[in-house]
Amino acid sequence: MAARISASLKKKLARVRLFLCDVDGVLTDATVSMGEAGETKRFHIRDGLGLRLLQQNGIQVGWVSHRPSPATTKRAKDLKIDYLHQKSVPKVGAIEGIQRKAGVDWEETCYVGDDLFDLGALKRAGLAVSVADGLAEARAIADYVTRQPGGMGAVREIVEVILKAQGRWERIVEEQLQ
């Protein structure tokens, strides 16, 4: 694990049981293409695998977006995301509803965000993460700022940090070497 991970951050990483993130600007590069076929978004394949690895290791995964999108719904179904919330309402309330269903509290929740609508969730999360190109205020609140920008593997980066802190990454790698 990188030397820049402090003891207090390791403690927060070890507590994560629910991983939630924004979609546009976190799982995507914030670009939305519109055309005859409708809306399209680009998702990074390694982020998707990272989310599946979390699930395989007992960490529930959810997406909380302020903006409904058929492309987001389709990708969430493809990845078997545990919780998908896509409504133009405050994210804190939506997250608290997910937490009740998941049986966790804020201390056990990792939230990854990038913009204004994420600030309340980042302030409350046990582990607050901003992507590298997130709003300055999001980066200031965050316990961890990714090296990668949104949509370019930032989610996978924090997933690996979490799994390493929880002592699970080495086993995952070993299984792939067989």
C-alpha cells in the first residue's frame, strides 16, 4: 500500500461495507452524447470490474445520480449493481434510504463524488472520495482524492485501495495467477 495512506485513513478504508458513487463525472468523464439513437455514455471497463470485485468480497455497491438516464440504468443492470437511485432529489436522503436497506450507517459508507450535488454526502461519509478532476470543494472535503480523473479508472483506483486495506487484494491477485 502506498506510504501516503495514514493510519486514520486505513481505519476508514477497513470499515467500508457499502460503496456508493455518483455516475456522471465519476463513472464517466461527464460527457453525455445525444443523437438519433438517444443518449450514450462511456464507462471505464476497469471500474466495472472493480465494482464486481467489491461485491464478491461482501461490500454492497450503489449508484446515486441526480439525473435519470437510460444508459446508466442499462450499465447498472449489466454490472448487477445492488442499489440504483436516479432522481432529482437531495442525495443525502436517498443515501440514508439505501443505508437502511443495506443495514449500514454513514461510518461504514464510502461515497465517491465530484460536484456540487455530492458535497452533503461527502461531508457525512465515513470514507469520502473525490475524483482528481472533481470540484475544488469536493476535493477539500475528501479523505482521499484519486490520481485518476472521473471516467478514467478513478473508481477502480479507490476499489483497490479499499480491498488492500481490508487485506483482500492479495487473495484476488493470487486467484488469478492459478
